[in-house]
Amino acid sequence: MSIDSLIPSDLVPLPTMPYDRRPVEIPLDVEECRTAIWKAKGNISRASEYLKIPSTRLRNFVEKSPYLKRELRESLEIHVDRAEEIVDEALNDEEDKSRRDQMARFVLGSQVARQRGWGNGQAQPGMKIDNKGGMIVVQWADGTKFDGQTVEGELVDNGFDG
């Protein structure tokens, strides 16, 4: 299913304007802004180009309108839905193993995966060694101090309090 088929059918047409920049005296129309947002697929900068106004003007207008905020959010959600379909398709691509592997690495680097210990987030296991000219301090990546030594898989208490 294409994203264009998910665009609402009740959008008003954008007027053809004979000017390069919409004069400030001409107020923005909520439905024209909605059309521009959907046409630009949620990209406010591009939508403002359709309306021939600065993006800050459209952003401020959208921010003040609960209706336009909902429309903007929905237009962006459709793109996320489509992107998730593509991710799933790539993860299950049996013909192109390289594509599948690349997508798996991408997914495992995501915020959600980092919370499970994948990627470069705080939850990733690891060790940090800090030497500032004196005693060497060894600690886990989460900041917990390592206060013993491991010999053949067994932690040996050396009496160090940290």
C-alpha cells in the first residue's frame, strides 16, 4: 500500500498565488495548512514552501492549533508505520541476506534495543578503566566499581573496599 493512498481525500486544494511570498496580512487558513502538511508528508519546512511562508510562521500556527497538531502527528505516524513495514520486510528477506543482516544491526542499534543492552547505550555491558596518574580505577560501564579479581571464572575477594 502506498503512502499516497493513506492521505485524506477531503483536503482542500492549495490556491495558486501570484506572489513569491505570502504577505503577512493574508491570514493562514487552517484547511490550507492541513493540505500543505499532508502534501509535504509532515515536513513543516516543505509545507511552508507550498504555502509560500516562512517555516517558523507555520510551526507557530500549528503549535496553536490542536487540530493541526493532530493532523501533523497522524501524517508522521503513517510514515513510521510504513518504515516499520520496510524494516520487517528487510528482516525477513531470505533472498538478500546482506539486507537482512544490515537491518538487524540497524534495529539492534535502536533506542528500544539499547534499553535491552544492545548497541551503544548506557545498558551495554562493559568495563571502563580510568587512570588519572595514580591508582588505576576499574569499574563497569554503568559506574559500578569492580572491587575484586576474577581467576578462572571465579571472583576472588582481595579485601579491597573501593
